[in-house]
Amino acid sequence: MPAADSWSGSTALAAGPGGAHILVDADAWLTRAREAKQAGGRLLAIWAGPGAGHRAAALVRAALQRDGRLLVMTLPLGDVGLPYPGLHEIFPAAARMQRAAFDVSGIRSDGPDQRAWLRHAAWPAAWHPLRSEGTCALVADPIDDYPFVRVEGDGVHEVPVGPVHAGIIEPGHFRFSIVGEKVLRLEERLGYTHKGIERRFTQFRLADGHRLAARISGDSCVAYSWAWCQAVEGLLELVVPARALYLRALALEIERMQNHLGDLGALGNDGGFAFGLAQFSRLKEQLMRAVAAGLGQRYLFDLIVPGGTARDIDAQRATELDGAVGAIAAEARALREIYEEHSGLRDRFVGAGRVSPELAQRLGLTGLAGRASGQAFDLRVDGPWAPYDALAVTRCGRTEGDVAARVAVRFDELQVSAQLIARILSCLEPGPTRSAAMPNCRAGFAVGLIEGWRGPVFIGLEVAADGAIVRCHPHDPSWQNWPVLEHAVLDNILPDFPLINKSFNLSYSGHDL
């Protein structure tokens, strides 16, 4: 049905925050994107695939966000061999999304950078996982001579780091160009953990896809599974019981606390303050044990299911969890004073890896890192979905844009999450935790959008009438933020890169689908 929407010419879109969906031609595709950018909007995702159900050879979709509302544009393509107009000049973050879309779908933009992003010579160049049938033959010659941009001049030398690192972390390659002690340029290459997630989704039934969604990026399992279920529930008009909504919010804030506790310890350690790592590791373990006691899992991979939650928490366990979270928050406040008074940490944190608000706005920095650089947007505040529309979330943010600011936002959000957990546990009225039954499937397109701990986590879902998944595109905020890290490290010394990188703590796995 036509929607009374400020983005005119649209139809209602099933989503958490208010949303709309429009079919566009190439001119409108660019015009709508420019209008969104001029109005302070941001690009959430770009993806492409076969034109099933659209009487087109293929299609490209873009999700835009403005004033807490969502617009999805669909551009049908009559000829896959012709490039579509890219959005890279309007939204710089689009460049890598467009390159990745070509690798998996064979649908190319007119962007100037046509280097492979996900393929890594792991499959033949003419084979595209989302368009080609069957499996691909082994590549005879796996050599992949990636054309990094070379920086030349007196005193310039290169330092390659990765993709294999000296630790149990995921692979990524960082090519530094150095002059003296300062970083002149950083070029990243990711995609080493490509897992075939988008094609794997098409082999799942609608009722089971939440299990795969939760495993896209393990540290954001709650955000991804909620976004997936939000899309399914919007498509099927499935009503989620109130108690289940509050349990979902409880899990999301627990996930935020777990990650902030871990990162604050790691940042202290990278700053040469091992005491911080020991203390925050202890607090994170205390939280995880309390969560396991209350909800049955240390990490809440399968808590959120279509129509509600798979588990509940009784009154006694809720009281114990509330007490544990309150005690952890109190210790974190004391540790914050120690961090702020420690001259060594101040020397390492302040001014390192700075991203100005102007640069952050231009490049589309989002989520936690964006809020530390004057981009205050938080879906829990600016586009709240149930039950966040009743929780009055406190907005956190800074404008300095350096490591110290990103640490400060983590400390602030840790306390806000602790307060929200107490509020949520007090709002748990008796009632069911799951809808009685899944309604009959129907064909359609829907989205899910959740403010995860890194930033907005997005799911674009297209389903056939028999419940088969035609296309599912999950999108992590790391897509927007990885390119900004290349700018944040400029004019810093190379030994500060691990600290700056950790202050963003972006996802490899969620980025490399």
C-alpha cells in the first residue's frame, strides 16, 4: 500500500524503524542518493543479485538512512553486461561495497576501482557465487598479484603487515607507506575470511535462518539474529510478545557490555597498562558467568528466534543478574578514574588516530566510532524500535575523534547499558516469550535494522512464496568504518597502529561474507 512518507513515491517497508521501498531508474537512483546525502543521510548498504520476481536480468539495491528512517532503492538492470551508476562519489564507503557486489554477483558498477575485493583468486574470475550454478572448479593458478597503490619518493618505504598475524585474530593485510617514523599512507586488503554466507542463506528455510545470522560475526550474534528475526517478522506480520521484546533488549545490552569490557581491557594493554587488561578481563568473565546462570549461555547465539526468544529468565536469576551487572558497573567507574589519571595511558590515547567530525561526516563513519567523532546518531535514540521506544536511552558521544574519545564513549555506553539492563529487568511482566506459531510464508522483501555495539546491523531479505530464501544480504557497520581507519592512522607512528586499530575494533568476519 502507498505510504504517507516524506520520501514520496514509496511503498511501506517491513522494518523496525519506519521504512520505505522504491523502484527507480538510473537517474532516480543517483538523484535520491544525492538528496539523502544533502539532507544529512547516510548509506547503510549496497548489494546486487539476480532479478528474481522483478522481470529484470539483475538488480542492485541500496539502503539509505535519514532522520531515523530507512529508504531502500531497487534498480532493475536489463543487461548485466552494462555497468550501473555507482554511488561512490556521493558516499565514499560505497566503493568497496560495489567491488564486493561484483565479485559475488557479476554485476559491475561504473566505479574507477575495479579490483577484486572478496575473490582473492579463490574461484575463477568468470564465476560468481550468487549467479553461477553449482560449484566452481579449482583455480589452476592461485597467484593473486593484487595491485596495491604504490607511494614513491625520497625516504618512502613500505611495511606489509599480515594477513597472518602474531596472535589468534582474523586475517587482514595492511600495507603501510612510511616516511621517517610517520605513516604516509595505509592501504587495507580484507576478504580473507570469505565464507559464502550469502549463498548459504539460500539453502536455509525461513524458520531456521536466524541460526546462520547469529554466526555472521560472533561478537554481534544478538544484533544479527535480532535483525534477521525483525525482517522475518515484518514480512510475515508476526507479533512478538512484550516480554520477548524486553528479553531481546536485555541480550543486546549484555552483548554491548561484554564487548566494551573486553575492548577497554585490550586498549589498556595496548597502551602498556597490563593491569587494565587483567581487571577488565575479570569483569567480563564475571558478566559472562552471570549471563550463563541467568540465560543458559555465555554467548547468546540462539536466544533470539522468529516470534520471540528461545529462553526465559526467572525472577531469582533476574535479581542475581541485576546485582552482578550493578557491581560490574561500579568497578568500571573506579577503573575509569584510574585510566584517566594514568599519565602513560593519556600520552598514548590523546591525539592518537584522530578523525575530525568533518572527515567522519564526509566518509560516513558510523556507530561507536562515529559517536566519538561528533556523529551522534544512535538508532536506539533516533529511530527506536520496541522496546527501546519506551526505554529513554541516554545518548553518548564526543567530538575529539581520537583514541581517548573512543575509550570515553565505551566507558559512557557501558554505564548506560548497565542502567538499561536494570530498567529492562524491572519491566519484565509475566507473559509468553514466543508467538504461538509461524504464519504461512509469502513472497516479499523486508529488512531488519538493529543498533549493535559497533553500529547499525542491517539485513535485507527476499523470500519466495514457498518460504525459500531468494536473497539475504547482511551488512556490518565495519564496511563503513574500515576505510576511515586508513585515514585515522595517517601522521601517526607505526607502533601506534595496533592501539588505533583496537580503538575501532572492526569486524573481519562480519565484513568478509
